[in-house]
Amino acid sequence: MTSPTPFIRRTLVIAAGTAAFALVLSGCAAGGGTTTSGDALIVGTTDKVTTLDPAGSYDNGSFAVMNQVFPFLMNTPYGSPDVEPDIAESAEFTGPTEYTVKLKEGLTFANGNELTSSDVKFTFDRDIAIADPNGPSSLLYNLDSVDAPDDLTVVFNLKNPDDQVFPQILSSPAGPIVDEEVFSADSITSDEDIVKGEAFAGQYKITSYDFNNLISYEPFDGYKGVLPPAESSINAKYYADSSNLKLDVQEGNIDVAFRSLSATDVDDLSGNDAVKVYDGPGGEIRYITFNFNTQPFGATTGEADPAKALAVRQAVADLIDRDEIADQVYKGTYTPLYSFVPAGLTGATEVLKDTYGDGSGGPSVDKATQTLTAAGITTPVELNLQYSPDHYGPSSGDEYALIKDQLETSGLFTVNLQSTEWVQYAKDRTADLYPAYQLGWFPDYSDADNYLTPFFLKENFLGNHYDNPEVNDLILQQASTADPAERQSIIEEIQTKEAADLSTVPYLQGAQVAVAGTDVGGVTLDASFKFRYAPLTKG
């Protein structure tokens, strides 16, 4: 990492917390199967889209579409977690709080509208103005204002100097550039209006859109970025059931299956000569989120008591058996996670292993009992726990049935387990309907900051009413600390303080997995943590 120097013009290079790792494999064997549109390559998924408007969604299913059709100022080339200019010609710090981007000349959207600095300013201004509870505006915590002095120049004015992650944020869900002539400035624009308006300027444009059933893509010849598409057309097919996804990729009815096959299905397909199973570095984590207002003894409950509420969270952390979940439910495709930053990233610790349970990673009923007794809590505690059966893969039901069993077997909890499909789930969780609930995280960029900023700032994506001013200040501090050792120390300190608060309880870390026919090439699973259609080829 280059060390930023005040008032000296410089290019910021983000150092990866993990080594770059790409898996790009291709084959030439004959493959079979039907397609839904001519010779289009078909990608299957159980992920769901909530909205195509980048200001209104912050989930993996929606971002998977945005990555294909919207342009970014900065992006991650294949095989690297680092960012470089995409539709930008250059991007650099021109002052401690001034990040200047120069756009390439002649950029347009698929509808023929020019793409200029005015669209870029509009994009970020509307994201902050809308501040949708399910959107990514929390990532823009350090953005003060945006200037567009001419058609090709954008100046981002930052609140805090020497921001070490802002270039990465420009490649994140907060970064898709939208057409100001199609999108509303102060409200979420419908999918229908976006598709009808052809407001696309990424590698692909959408030519047909059937919400969460089928999306058809064609290459956009006006794209001038670093990730030009290889295939003439792509169809993305959406599945309600992963067993059907497995069957279709196995039978050659689709070309690629990405998110989410069960661990059993992946194991079975590994022995099938008709397909290849690919895996790559995974920053995905699973965690339980607590709503500080509605959890047992939460701020808006009839028995509000912060100390008792904390004890409930601590007891849950004492009782979770991560090894059992990883082995029984996920057959080793996930591994236990004992902190808020996953293993492999700079600053990751295992503070939860040391602090909770038996001190070695296992559960402890005795410790949980002592915690609840010391807080004056009568057991069993009634806990309403929610999960999504369709968004995080087909094993979520087994995963949360096991968590329920772990908590109830202790005799300390009575768990009311409920499930809601993702599109409604995303709305309900930010409306304070779930006292405790499942979430997963798919990183926007490969830096520890992405596991801290969206979760633990006061105005965070979780919307769970967590607020620790000291943690808030430390997160802002690490983001602008240029010295790597000092920044790592701050990141570790944040995790220690979070372990004391337990706004969330992380428990699993997973890898990326894709399954493709033997005639499919270009499957790329790398440390960008993004699945791009652009390199895919067939035959």
C-alpha cells in the first residue's frame, strides 16, 4: 500500500488483505442440453433479485445483476481483489479529502444517452438522499459531496482524509452508475422503468426481464471498461428449489449453476463426469443479528433492560456449536468463524473463541447458565428466531433447526423458529419485525472494513439500533489510517469491543462454488468475490 502524503497528488493503491487467487478453467468437450433462447449460455441460480435500482438493494442476488449491466468507475480485474479504473480513465487523490476521477471519452448508455460526470454526481447524490434501509448508502459514510466541474471530471469530497477504502467502495454495491434521465432523484425506480429505459452501460444490456424467472442479456457494444464480454448472449434462469437447479445442470439443461446448491448436491456432482465443480476463495459469512429494540429485554419491550439483553446475546454465543453446524449441515464446505472479520483478511482474530463457550471454540452450557443467572434472568428465555429458506441456500432450514436444538437442549431457551422468503424478509427485518434473525454477508471488496462499516456504524445496513460511539469512531479511524500495522491494530481493537457488545454472532465462513458443463470455459471464482458473466464461453 502506498502511504498517502497530505497535499501531494498521488494514486491510491489498495493492498489486498488476501492473496489474489483466480480459478479460470475452460473445456472443449462436447456438451448437451437445451437453451431458452437460441444458443445463449444459461446460468442458473436460486438467488433472488429485490430490485434493479442500486439505491434500493444491498443483497447478493440483486448485485449479481448490477455487476453485469451497470458501469463502475472502479472495478476488479480477473484474478485480483485490487481495483483499477473501469469506465474511468484515471482515479487518484488530488488532496487529503479530494478523490478525482476522469471519465473515458464517448461513454453512452444503451439507450443512446451520454454518460457524463453529471450522471456520476446524480448517482451518488440520490443514493445518499434516498438512504433506503435495504440500500448501500451506509457505505458512503465518508462522502461529503460530489462535484462535476466538467463533463469528464468528477471530484469526490470526503469527510475524513486519506480514506484507504474509498476506491474499493466505488466498485461496491454503492458504485453502479445510473442514467439521470431514467432514474428518479428521490425515490426507487421500478425494474420495469429501468429495463424499458435501457439504462445500462456495463458489459451487458437486459433485453428481456421476467422478475426472478428469467433475464436475457446481450453484450453492450458501448462498454469501454476492463471486463469485455466473451459470449454473445447470456440467459439467467432463477430457481425456487435448489434440487431442480442441481438436476438441470446435471442434465445439461443449463450451462452453469452458481448459488446455491446444497453441500450434498455439490458432493454428488463432484463425481459426475458430465460437469465440473469449481471452488474459489470465499468471504461469505453467516451470522445471527439481534435487534436491540425487540430482542428479549430490548429497548422497546415491556421488560427493557440493556444488561439482561446483553446477557441473552452472550448466552447464545456460549451455546452455538460451530463445528457441529459446519460438519453436519455443510459437510465442510463452511468452516467455523470465531470473529467479525473472516480468516484470511488482514486484522482477522478469533476473539469469540477466547471469550465465549468453553474457550476453545466449543459450546458451554455452564458458562451460559452463569451468564443468565448473574443477570437475574429466569430461564428458559423465549427467543423468536427468523431465517430465510430461499436466499442462503437449501440448507438454511437444517442450519437453523440445529441452532434451535443447540439452544433448547441447554434448557436455557425456548426458540420460536420461523421462516420467510427473501423478498419479504428483506423488508420485514428493517421494520423491526424480527428480534433475532439469520443474515449472510457476501463481501463488496476484500478488506476488513467491509465487515465492519456496514454492520457497526451508527447508521448501519443492519438497521438493528446498535450504537456504540467508541466503535463508530474507531471504524472511521481505521479507514483513514495509512500505516498498515497501526490500521491492523485498530481493526483488532474494534473486534474486541464488538465481542463485548455482540450486535451480531458470526458462526460460519464459506467458499464460492460453481458447477458447469464440460463445454463451458471461463468460470472465474476469485478474490473479487463477484461472479461475472463476461468471461464465460461455451463450446
